[in-house]
Amino acid sequence: MNNKIDQLAADNIRALSISMVEKANSGHPGGPMGGADFMHVLYSEFLKYDPTDMHWIFRDRFFMDAGHLSALMYAQYYLLGNYEKSDLENFRQWGSATPGHPEIDVKRGVENTSGPLGQGHAMGVGAAIAAKFLSARFDNLFSHKIYSYITDGGVQEEISQGAGRIAGHLGLNNFIMFYDSNDVQLSSMTDEVTNENTAMKYESWGWKVMTIDGNNHDQIRKALTDANNETERPTLIIGRTIMGKGSVTADGTKYEGKCELHGKPIGATKADFNKTLQNLGANTQDSFAVYKEVAAQYTAIIDKKRKESADRRSKIADWEKQNPALAQKIQQFFSGDLPDLDFSSIVQKPNAATRDASAAVLGYLAENVENMIVSSADLSNSDKTDGFLKKSSVLKKNNFSGAFLQAGVAELTMAAIANGIALHGGVIPVVATFFVFSDYMKPAIRLAAIQELPVKYVWTHDSFRVGEDGPTHQPIEQEAQIRLLEKIKNHSGDQSLLALRPADAIETSVAWQMALENKKTPTGLILSRQDIKDIPTLGTSRFEEAGKAKKGGYLVKEIQNPDITLIANGSEVATLIDAAAELEKTINIKINVASIISEGLFRSQSKEYQESVIPTNGLVFGLTAGLPVNLESLVGNNGKVFGLDHFGYSAPASVLDEKFGFTSKNAAEQISHYLKENNF
């Protein structure tokens, strides 16, 4: 180590960070100035990766929580050669590789999309769980570290409680988090917001906690060394840093630790941009330059990392020669390839609730998919993920041979951890809770959609038929909210989420097949609490017919030249089939019934196929246990939807069906009224 060069490198990061913000006239300069010392020491001396292969699965990973400190990351990675000078000069501009908040870009070192505070470090916890899970199966090969960087905002977000509790409970000694504690928030000083003892809080969760001068390289170095040697606990390094460290006024007076340095360009504060650059040793005429001595240092650092990773690769190659079957399995896990699965072989009970059908599938998957972690928010016996648990075991401290994560009552944390598991790679995350509590999960679901992560959500108790639990537990508007993500395209141009509400047990098997085969986006399965009548088989195989759900929608009752088409998803499909039978007894009418498991997927099919299921110029009636908007775009301008426009009530499900009109008899009456309105 060379203290002079190390200080120059940290100051170079500071100068680059403030230059980005100044040129963009947007961003957060003060935090990167305070955190530059930690980043330099971490990346130059501790973080292990292969500069020639940023996707190397055995690399250490860095999860940023404080996405507003993106300039800090870009500056650090610029020194490592991951960004060009022009990238930094175009910070926060259209089409640049340096967006305002970091967006996943592994080839440049960005492991996660961050910005919504708290979620970044929770994703880091998920990655640490994935590494432990894999290490338990592959001779501790995945012994790498997961580092995270958090600030006051991330610590204050409620998700930090769930992440801290779970990481401590599981003894994630492979998780090391730096808390940039600088007493300053965006709009106030931290002491105006909280006086909690953060160290004691994390210690109570079972963490190793160290408090250091976060701008002192020797103290940073020792803390990281001790954290890497810890064998029982995750580590929190509380770094007491200085907001805007190195900034000065026009006369050269120090101007540090001020609130305004957090979210304004330096030139828009009482500090002076050019004088600050000079104080940091930068060339004011070329503030995006790498200092000569620093460039030489980082050339040596990169060369050392190449050699270290080559040595590690050689040892892994020797292990692979000795363990060819396990080596092939690792490759399969990280490729996302599934083993041979036969979903048609899964035995489903007649007329089962789709949550029970899901349990049957999960039991099959527990025995046939080795790289799946299933988690439930203290509801495994109700959301029926216990179908998986009964054939696996719970993840525990010092024992990750199981595959079930007991997340406790922490839906948002659980969903963010699932994102981290997916980001790490090699493991398929499944998380479950009641559908109404998807509200708690929405921020993480949204980040899964943005990051294009194949997380699987199991949402049960999908309608007012939760019954006696009352309006707080009865989802009314949740399907409409979730299906909005089916209407949003991700940056790859794909439907950003796949939401599947199967019509019966066999269609649930197909829905699970669709979920596992969807490697591009998150998938949500929306499942019933109550039993559902099986959809009648038109031919010889219900599973084969239900396979048409892979097109998003298909006819479950079909006749040539129908007078009307009835559409629904979930349990309402069976109600419409019964209603159609009642109508056909009383009036001379030809009726088709369609199960539209996913509008987004259905709309991606050819116009001809869509027309074959829902005729554009025909009469169309929809039934939904949620808001009418769930089906309104499918029935078209001349169609009609019977749904709910109010919250639920506490009563048995059968009573609510009667009171709300969700019986086949009332559905038939509603359809009759619609037909009369259209002169049929």
C-alpha cells in the first residue's frame, strides 16, 4: 500500500464524482465525496473478481443501496477501466451508460438497479443466501463475499428491519455492509430525524458491528479484514464519514458536512467547484481525467486481480475435473436450464382450490428441481407452499442444505431478497403470501420487472371469497394493479410481468410450467382459497387442452358461430360454464366460454388467434371477482363486464357469492340482460 497514492485515488474519485454532477447540473455530490475512501480500499484491495469476465460466477458482488450515489460507483469503475471518459461526461443523459440511479449492468460492475432506498442491501442479503445455498451443495466453492453500501435513508427504510433480522438469524457471515454515516440527509441533518443506536440495533439481530473513521484508510482496511475473517455473523461497518469531504469555498476555506452538499451540484452551494477541484488535486481544465499516478496504480491493481482470478480459476478447474457431474450441474443451474419435467404427471385432486393444486406442483418441484428456494411470509400452511416444505427443510444458520426460507411477516423484504437471489444467479426464487398483501411487495415487484428477473410469486386467497376475514384481507383492486405491469414493456421490449390466474387445478399445473419456463420476467400466480369446479374436458386430455393457456387465453367451451362469448379467469370461468348451461336450457343460443389466464400474453398472440377466441364484432360478456377494468379492454366497447366496485365484507364465502351476485344463476341473469340490451 502507498498512503499518498491511496489518498490521491480517493481524491480522484471525489473530483470525478463532482464533475459528473456539475456537468449534468443534477445529482448528489456530497455522499460520493464522503464514501470515496471506502470504495477505493474495497475495490483496490478486497473485492475479488475477474476483469476479463465480469460475469464470472465465483466473483465477489457489490450491491449498492444508495442509488443516488451513482457517481461514486461510476467514478470507481472508471478507474478500473469499466467506463470510458465520455460515459462520465454524459452522466444522467439520454442513452448514456451512466444513468442517474445505477441500472443493472454486470459487464461494467453494476450488480443491481438501485434508487428506492433499502431494497439494494436487501437484494444483497438475497445474494448472500444464494451463495450459501450453492456452497452447501458444491463443496463451499461459492465462498465469495457479498458487499453492500448503505446510507441513513436505507437504514431508516422499514425494509432494513426485515433484512437485518433475516441476515443475522441466518448467520450470513458472507455479507459485509458499509454504513456511510455522515449525519446529513437530503433535507435535514440526521439528528432531526432519529436518535436510535444503530450499532445496538444490528447487534441485537446477531450482527458483528464495528464503528470506524470512514475516511481513514487504515481503519477501513482493518475493518474489512476483520469482516472477511468473521465466521458466524454478517458484518456492519459503521463508517463515520464527512459529507462533501474536500469541498472548499472560493477563498479555500473548508466547507464540509453541510446539508446542501447532499443533493446540489457543488457550484450551486456555498462551496466553489473549481477551488474544490484544485483542493482535490484535479486539473480544472480536464476534471474528468485520471491522475497519472492513480492510472499507474490501477493498472497494477487490475493486473493483480487478473492473476488472482486466474489462480482461482485453475483451482476450480481442478475441482471440476474431479467432480464432472457436479460441475455440469453448476453449469445447468446458472444457464437457467430446467431438468426434464413432466407437469402432466402431477396428480391433481378433483375440483381442488388452485392453492392446493399449486401445493401439488410444489411437492413435485421439491423432488425434481434442486436449485429452487421457496419462501413464505409466515403463511406456508395457508398459501400452501408447505407442499414444498414437506419435501425439503428450512434454511438455518450453518445449515443451508434445505431450500425453504422462513421469511417471517416481511413481505417487502422477502420479495427484495428474492430479487437478490435471482441477481446472484444459479437459484430460482419463489415467494408466497396472500394476494391482498402483494400491496406490501409492490416496490420489489416493480424492481424485479425493471431488472427483468425471473422471480416467481405465489399469491393465494385471490378474491373476496377469503370470506370471514373481511375487507382487509379480501383483494378487490389487486389484480388490476398487478396486471398494469403486463401492460408495461421493459427495456428489452417484453411484457414486464406475467400474471397468471388459472381456472382450475390442471390449468394451475400449466401455469406453473409457464412460470418456470419464463426466464425473462417475473411471474405471478394468482390462486384461489376455495375449491373450484374442474373445467370439463372437451376431448381426451384436460392437460393438453389447458396447455392452450400458454397463449394467454383459449376456449374452454366452444361451438361454431357463437352468439356470445363469455370470458373470465380463475374461479369465475367455472361459474360462466354453469351459467352458459343454464342459459342454453332456457333460450336458443350458442355460447363460447374463454379462460383468459393472462391478458398481456393473450394480446401478444396473432390477431387471427385473438379473433378466434374473442370475436371483435361479437357479443362479449366478462365476469371478474375484481374491478371491472380487469376485463374491460378484452370485451371491447360493445361488451359488458360484471365485477365489483366496492370493498368486501366479513361473512362466509358462499354468503358473499350470493350477496355480491357471483353465482351461476345471477351470472345467467346478467348475461340475459346484456343480450336483451343488444336485441337478442
